[in-house]
Amino acid sequence: MKVNVEVECSPEEARRFLGLPDVTRANDVYVDAMTNAMKGVGNFEQLQEVAKQVAPMGQLGLKLFQQLMESGATMGKGGADGAKKNED
């Protein structure tokens, strides 16, 4: 059986319903900081310097973060399976 449910609501209503935090002010601060940082960029070298400041480890840092998240998800799944095996 397949059931489709459509809910029509604003993003704010969806955020509240799901219990997610309101990060509007944090996002505004981040956008302002990025806008100010980009104002002084006039060429590619300056853009690279700004990118290094924002993400010091660049793509390697993003890859490490992804691996951390994947290993955490794997451990979480393994931990739940291990608890079920111990109960049996």
C-alpha cells in the first residue's frame, strides 16, 4: 500500500513543526561576514586567499568531515544492531 500525504505550509511553519532551531540570526551574520570578505576581492588570487580563510583545509577538510559523519552513522547503526543482538 502506498500513501501520499501533501502538506502545504511555509518554511517557518515546517521548521517549527519539525522542532528545528531558528538559525536566521546566525545565517544573517554569516552572510554579512561573507559579503564583507568578498567586497575586497578583485582578482583570482585574492579569492583563493578568502577561500583559504573560510575553509583552511580546503577539499581535504571537507573530505575528513564527510568521513567523520559516515563513520558516526556506521557506528550508530552498528551500535543499534549490537544492542538488539545482546537482547536476544
